[in-house]
Amino acid sequence: MFAVVLIKVVIAFVILLVSVMLYIWGMRKVIADMQNRIGPNRAGPYGCCRRSPTASKLFFKEQSIPSSADRGVFRLAPYLSIMAGVS
């Protein structure tokens, strides 16, 4: 039972990761066309070698908390700003 759930989670994670990579690649291509410049085709064929570093950077990006900050307020602030925008 646990293995089935784990496999579903891994499959969903892989699908989302690949879709984000394709989205970023497409977005860079469209923006390059809009700016009339060469797109992300310098790193491998069709820019394929640029997707993996970008995705891994986004996945492994760590949140740093300043040493002088109040941890509770620092972590709570984004949620409070979202709630203020919703209400």
C-alpha cells in the first residue's frame, strides 16, 4: 500500500518537474523572439542542456533566515501578506 502511494508521488513529482523544465524552456524561447535575440540555444541542441541546471537550482534553492531576524515572524510574513491580499 505504501509502495503504491510512493510510486504515485514520484510519478507526479517527475511529471511536474518535466513540465516546469519545458515551461521555462518555452518561456525563454518566446521572450527571446519578442526581444529579437538568440534564445537559449547555446547550451546543447535546442537548449536542452540548460533545462536540468535550471530545474535543479529551483528545486534545491534553500531559504535562508537572517541571524538577527525573529524566526516565527520571518516564516509567518509571507502567509500574512497572502491573507491580506485575499481578503
